[in-house]
Amino acid sequence: MGKQIRLELQATLKRFLPAACEDYPIECGIRVRDLLEQLGIAEYEVNLVFINGVPTNLDSTLQGGEKVALYPPLGGG
Amino acid sequence: MPYGYHGRILHVNLNDSSYQIEEPSENFYRTYVGGGGLGAYYLLKDLKPGTDPLGADNILVVALSVVTGAPLSGFSRYTIAAKSPLTGGFAETEAGGYFGPELKFSGYDAIVIKGKSPKPVYLWIKDGKVEIRDAAAVWGLENGDALDRIREEVNEPKARVASIGPAGERMVLVSNVMNECGHANGRTGMGAVMGSKNLKAIACRGDSKKLEFADPDKVKELVSWHSQRIKEHQPNINFSKFGTPMFVMGLNAAGILPTKNFKEGVFEGAEKIGVPGLEKILKRAGTCYRCAVGCKRVVEMQTPYDINPRYGGPEYECLAAFGSFCGIDDIGAVAKANEMCNRYGLDVIGAGAIIAFAMECFEENILTEADNDGRKVLFGDTEGMLDLVNKINTRQGLGDILAQGVKRAANKIGNGADRFAFTIKGQEIPMHDPRGKTGVALSYALSPTGADHVETPHDGTFAGDGVNFVKPLGILDPVDPVSFDEAKVRFFKLGQLSWSMNNLLGICNFVAAPFLALKYEKIEEAVRAITGWETNLWEIMRATERSEVMMRVFNNREGFGPEDDKLFRRLHEPLPDGPSKGLRIDEQDLKKAIQLYYDMMGWDSAGKPTRGKLYDLNLEWLAEAQ
């Protein structure tokens, strides 16, 4: 069943932002990892994953209605 | 009895090969804790201002913390502190690996080394017993050979060794201290200080089971919690899977990958030196003592470069320093430069930055073929770059000038070379362009050790929802990566406390708060469970601020002032191209921000901690020091 999420891509990931980012359609139950594939983002380009402001990981699943924020690696060392 | 630490500090005098053991009180440890806190204490107490950093009177402190050696991921780091021959100010440099925990198991919390040995020696510490041994057969050896030889001489194949290579023996100012061939106390020229003392290495061995913790069950519970979260927390998953090389592509996409001596922020060859390029020569992941992350990348190659995997592999800083910063997109050559630096004991950031500086001097005809055996080394010249790494190590030809660091080399070269010589307080710049993350501008300008990229967490992570990571510090609004306002100064000051706490405790920034697996409350729980102290973050943070203030007082005492808290020409000019085109650091904004920082810290307008601040932090013994 189709649902929507609110998609927020930070910093350099903004170049992958789809037009419908406020109501981005997803298949219920997909993982964030699958979302990256749909958006054409390589795994190593994403360092932080937030669902509704809570840090999590690429294997988290989405049910629809969430806010998903993704960040690239921006630090160093 | 103390838990987690020994209450024993080893004092070695190399002038006469003597040593004694100090047994400070619990209050001493609660006050200075470890790392740079202990380093600054002994330097302020026993080092006279104006001392020659490469003279016999410099003091070298190897410091663990009260929690070093506990089996939590990332609790393996240790500090080497001294007066820096690069900056003339306070030096501290941290390394992970296995040496720090082993030194703790061998029976000591720190080693304070004074004097100069009349001949090369190394320290051998086993189960509390100390020997100062003749290093005649070890002097001159590269780090790997020195490691093998020392293990053979002391008949202990599991001895852990922190050594200098030939570069440190020759007092190259960007020489480092390596442990186990792949872990570096990289910055501030500590290899040269050990070399100046005729001290080749420190070797140690002890029994980890003899290190007792106040609440072993709680420690076990924390280890388990931390390991599990490392597996579930995306940035730690990334560190495990990709290591620091992941930053190459991220920073390049942002247009702030330091390229060609900070001329540019985008490098065409980024993919070749980033994760995709490195994976072609990757042998395996490497790690530090009891760490579940394993962020290190071990590489191997036979042709065209013979790269020995025992020397690990290039981290982000190295990939950028010998890659984009030198205009080189050959991952093999960059990895070879890393291996050579680790063999010789050279700081990869310092060496890469010096070579990029020389390349720009060649580009500008400030240096010519006549200066380098008939060869111009322009940006992108891989063989020329590798040749200069060798020459810096051996101090031959142009290498002898470059071995003195960018600042001194520019003075020696003259002819306008200083226009392309970028250092802060005399220390070469790490591989981060503050024009796209202004908190790093404050890190560079205000770090007591000169340009330092691990002074405060980098801004971009805390935009948007990322601010949730730093809310416990009191940073409540999302951080704008490129703003330079009051909120940014507050972010810098509080972030600096957070990462300085990690340094003080010897905890790796890649496993802990603010944005990695070990949350603030867990750090507090760990210190309590390990030491048994009835303590909290408040006390630990105050100790952290105390260490920051002591380092500042040390530099003030050596004659540093607000005029030294600055950046360099190129960062005040706009980035010429790419996604961050036009970004620059305004000099007036920077000055205002620094004054506000002094105010926030309780320092006067000359950057001197006030009498009240010193008394507040139990540092009344420093009231007359500045």
C-alpha cells in the first residue's frame, strides 16, 4: 500500500532531493537503504539517518508518515 | 586503592638514566584526569618559559587517563605532550592502537621524561619494572624494524612499542611517534623532541587482568551496550564499513576538499582517492584495542608501488594531504606516501602540507629546478612527491629546508614564498577548509597546538535534526554550517569542551558523543564504574575546561597572544569554484568571534584567563604564571 514520507536531505545530498520531497511516496515497509537506491545515492554518501529526529540506520523500515533526514559525511580525522 | 588507574606516575631523567615513582592522591587525578591535563600540569610546573623545545630541558609527558585500558571500544588513546618545536607553544597529540592500554597494564598512568641521554636509549617497562636500555642496535631503524628488534632484545614478542623513525632521530620538525607501525601521535613534532633526547622508543608489557575496575559487572554491561549500539548507529556502521576515507567524497561534493594548497575546494580525482579508489587496494579493516568499530583501512600493493600492509593504510587526512592537496589522483602513490611516512616516522598531514607548499612555490617559480636536483615538482607530480617524502626524511637537498616545516622553510626560501606558506602558530594545516564549516575556523585559530581539526565537532552534522546530538550540551537550535555569529561561537565553545573531554579521558572521537555511539550519560557511567568515583559530567567537564585553561596559560607564558589566534591569507579569499564558490572567512567576523569566545571563557581581552577563572578552576597556583 502506498504512503508518503517527508524527506529532508542535508548539505551535499540536497542535489538528490526529489520534487515531491514533502510528500514523497513510498511502499509501506521499505528500508531506508531501498530509499537510497531509488534516489540514486551511494551508501557511503550517507552518514546520518534520522527518523522523526531520532538517529537510526539504513536498515530501519518506513511505514509512511515519518520525517526522514539524511546527512553526508562532513567531519574528518 | 585506586581502580582503573594505579596512582603511579613514572619520572625518568635521561641525563643520568635514573627514575623515580610519584604516587599522587585521588584528588590529583580528579583534578588533572589524564592526557593533556596531566601534560599541561607537568609542563607548567617544571618547564621554564623560553626553554628550547629541542634542548635537554624540554619535558616529554606520555599520559594515559584514569579510564585508559578499560575494555570499552575507543578507550585506548593516549597523549604525548611537550613544548612543540614547530610552534614553540603547548604540544599534545593523541594516538590509538594498543600502546596506551599496554602502558597502563605495565603499571603506570603516565611517564614524565626529562633530560637528554648521552647515547641512544629506549625505555622498557614490564610489570612495573623499568629499564633504560642501550638503543645502539635500534637507532637508525625504520619503525617496523625497530619494533621487531626491540621485541627480540627484550625477549617479549608481545611488547607494545611507541617509537620514532629516522625522521625523528634527525629532528625533522614534522616527525611523529608511531605505535605498532600504523598508529600515530602525529602532530606537533613530538618525534623530533624524542630524537633530541636520544630516546628511540618506549616499550611496555603488562597483565591486563591486574587492572581492576570498581564495578566490573557494570563495566561489562557498558561494553555490551556500547558494542550493540555501534552495530546499530549509522555513523559507526559507516566508520566500520568505509573508515575515514568516506570523508573524501563528502567534502568534495560540498566543494571544500582542500585542493592544491587550499587554492581550490573541488578535486577532479576525488573518486580515485576516496572510497571507490581505496577499495581497489584494500586488504582488510584494522582496529585498536578492544574496539568494535575497526575504522582503520589496511592496504597492500605490489606494483607499481610495493606497499607493506604492516604499516596500515591511509586515513582521510593522508588521502587528502598527499592526494587532493598535492593534486595527485593516484591512490597507489598516496598509499605509498602513507607507508613511507609510517616507516620514517613523519606526520602525514605535516609532510603532505609541506610538499604542497613546495609544489606551489615551483608553480610560481619561487623554487626552480636548480633548487631540487634539476626537477620541478608541480601539482600532480607523483614521483616528485614521493621523492620529496624521501628527501624530507633524509634531510637531503631541498628536503633539509622542508624538514623544518612550512613556516621556517618559507623564511629560508624567501623570494615571496611566505605568500603560499600556510600555518597557524607554526603548525601545518589539516585537511579541512573552514570556509565551508566556520566552527573549524575557530578550531584552527584558537587551538593551543596550532591548526587542529579535532578541536570541536564539525558544523554540518548539527544542522537540522542533527542538533539533537548536542542538545545535552545546551546547543538547542540547528547549527548553520557557514554562519559566523554568536550562536556559532557558543557552538564552538561547547563542542570544544565535548571533544576536549574525549582527549582528556583518552576516548576516541569516533566512538563517543556527541554524534557517535557512546552517549554523554554513558561516558559518565563508564568513569564511575571504572574508577569508583562518585562523579558526574559536571566534574569531568570542569576538569576538561581546567585542561584547556592550563594550555592557554602555558602559551601565554611563552609570549603568545591574540595576534597569534588567526587564520591565513587564503581562507580570507573566496573559494574560486564549485558548490561552495564565493565562501570566505571575513577577518573582522573572525576577530569579533574570538573576542566573544574569550568573554565566554572568562578570559580578558588579551586572551588571558582571569584571576577569578583560575581560582574557580582550582588553578590558583597559576595566578602569577602569565
